[in-house]
Amino acid sequence: HLIPLHSSENYFLRIKKINSTLPTISLGLQLSMDVIVPSYINALNGTTVIIPCTFTSCYKIDLTKFAMNWTYQESLNSTEEKFMTYDKKKGMQPVPLNRFGDRVEFSGTLDKNDLSIKLTDVQLEDEGIYNCYVRNPPDRIQGHGVIKFSVVTELPPPRDSTIAVAIGASVGGALALLILSMVVVKCLRRHRKQELISEEKMEEEGKLEPEAVAEEGTK
């Protein structure tokens, strides 16, 4: 069966972008991984479009453990079809006989945590829900980004969106700083916890002198 990566159920806070110009940041309640995708994409029929997905993590990608899937749904209630996945030997690869054929390809950069894809010759049948699933051990929780993809046959008339864009830019900047701060704090706490665990194990094994540990505690 073509299914997303398995993991325990996650709940995410969805932050919708203003005027469809700002990305949505799916923020796990445990802050183990942040997946960044746009909430909505409107693509012109017959054109080429990039469907972005990036993520942040305290850990660098270990290609022997990393896993990700792109899936497609006609609607939120329909079955998910996997069309792009990570192969440990071949890297990011379209699934054979996927619904998009050779019109879909990987356009991101794993070294930069960029899992974006490129869809060429967009068709009306491409409308639906696109899911970006990411697992980057030792992060325990799987990341998940959801994109509603719509196809239009003509561009909407231009409109004055200066105010909306200005507000969106300020909100987006503040949000980016907030997310960055939370990720840094999370990583520092995690590394400190790992150091304490390592010290306790070394003490138990007799690799640390009790007197030295006691002196450190009195400082």
C-alpha cells in the first residue's frame, strides 16, 4: 500500500500565511522538528511550479536513517498515494508508475534540509492535497506539512496588496525570529541533557572521581 511514514499521531499548530504569500510553519508541540510549507499554492494550467517543503532539526541528516515521503490526495478524506520517496542508495526518487509520471522531479537540496519538488505541465487533475512527511532520527517525532494545491486556467486580475504584503512581511519576520529562538533553545537544552546523562553514566562506571563531581557541585 502507498502510505505515509508511520509514527505516533502528532498535532500541529497551523499558522496560515497572510494573502497567500507567507509560508505555514507546522510546529510540533514537542518542538522536535519544524516543517515549513505553504498552506496554499495556486498554479496556472500548463506551467511549471515548485512545491516547497523544508524542515529544521537539531540534528544533521544521517542518510542511513533519514526517511521522507511525498503523497497526494484528491481530498482530505481520500487515500494517500506516495509519488516521491527517499532511497538510501539512489537518494530522492519518484515512485515508479506514480500518477505524475515524468512530470515530477526532486528540486531540493538534502544538505540544506530542502525537500522541494518540481511539477511540470501542471494539469487540472493535479489539484488536491500534497503531504510532505519527514523523519530525521534521533528526532523522535515525524514532521508533516500539508499543502492545498489548486489549478487555475487564467491569472486573477491585479490588485493593490501593498498593505497586506507589508503586514505579512512584518509578521513573517517576527515569526521567523521566534521559531529560530525556540529551535536554538530546544537544541541547547537537548545537548545539555545529553551531557548530564553522559556524566551520570561515567560516574556510575567509575570513570569520574566522586571528589571531582562533588567539587563541581559546590561551585
